[in-house]
Amino acid sequence: MVPVPRAQELLAPPAWRTVECISDLHLQPSAPATFAAWRGYMERTRAGALFILGDLFEAWVGDDAAGEPGFDADCTAILAATARRLPVFLMHGNRDFLMGAGLAAQTGLTLLEDPTVLQFGAHRWLLTHGDALCPEDTDYLVFRDKVRSAKWQGDFLAQPLAQRQAIARGLRSESEEHKRSDRHYPDVDTEAALQWLRDADAGVMVHGHTHRPAEHALDATHRRIVLSDWDAAAQPPRLEVLRLQRDGMAERLPLP
Ligand SMILES: [Mn+2]
């Protein structure tokens, strides 16, 4: 059984005409084209607010990593510049769960609980990364419980930055191995998704994580919309934003 968490509530102020959602960019130094596409998007977006629903980064080993020149600092500067123009909300994914209060303070963005209900006009959108809704992924859920604990995070963050970066590199090559091994990736459980939606009194769930962009009718009155991951080097490139309107419309926008 998938536990049903109490969703945080967020009320969109009247000034927001549109809200944009992205997720699963997996930003990393070895994918410069995806980073450039993201930077361009962050500079140009005219959304009333931006919601990043997890896995913005392939790895985040602690907010202090942004304190030295390099990729993490560059990304932090971009987040800060966007957050000066519009509200930016950031949810943890299964990769970047160590983004913390330091990053939020440094950039002016708001960390978002998973799940969160966005009340936008008359419509309630349930926003989640999606990893907690995949009960078949049993090994991962055990790992998730472990690394979300204050004890594990405290112990990990107590290690020197260089050591944490080395551990992240190790995990990354392990995950590359996994990708090559053609294993079956678990998907979101329909019953669990319906329970979360009913509990939150929301009609539509928006999530990422599975990298299977689609829209699913769960029953007559509930839907789930799956965000695309980002890969500028793929053919065709996968660079997509989900734009929500106050009237309940949701539209996928491929980036140029
Ligand atoms: Mn994920």
C-alpha cells in the first residue's frame, strides 16, 4: 500500500495568469546543451510562477557545493536571477533531495512539500514528483526512506564536500549501468494516484519522475498528467514545459 500523505496547500494569488511546470531536467556538467536550453528558458519565461517538480539536478550533494565556482554555482545564479522576476517553487526529486534551506535562502526560491495542492482559480492541481507513487519500485522506496531521514542526511552532509562529490559520481555511473541493463521501470500506481487525488480534493495530478510524458484518465473525474524529462541532445530534443491556465487548461509547450 502506498501511504496517503497530507498535501500542503498553496493558493495562487490573482496576479498569476499562468503557471509553468517542469521536472526531470537532470542538469549535470556532462549535458551542456540541456543546461543551455534550461538557462534560456529561465531567462525568457513569462509565467506568473514556475514550479520545478523534482530532479532539476542529476545530483545535489549539499547547498555548500554552490559556494565554490563551478556548475552548481552557475545553476544557483540562474535560479536566483529567475526568482527575482517571478516566484519559483522547487520540489525534491529522487536525485536532488539534499537541496535545502541554504539554497532557498541564497536564491529566493521556495521549497515545496511533496505533494502540494495548488489552488489556481477554481481548480485544484495536485503536484508531486511521482516517485512515492511507484510501489513496485521496492528497493528504491527503502533507499528513499533512508536518505530522507534527518540522521542519514546529517551524517552525509558532515562529510567533506570533495568526498560527497566522489560518492555522487559513483552513484551516477551505477545508474548509467542500470540504464544500459534494459530493466523494467515501475510506473505510477493508478489506485494510489486516485487515493491521493481524492484525499486532496483535486481533479488533476501533475508529476514527473517516470519520463513517460502522457495524460491518463484515471476515472470519469480524475486525470494525471506526466511531465517530460529534458534532453536537448536527444533526436528529437525533449524540452517541454507544461503551462497551466487559471481556467483549468493545461498545455504542453515544446521549447524551440
Ligand atoms: Mn525522479
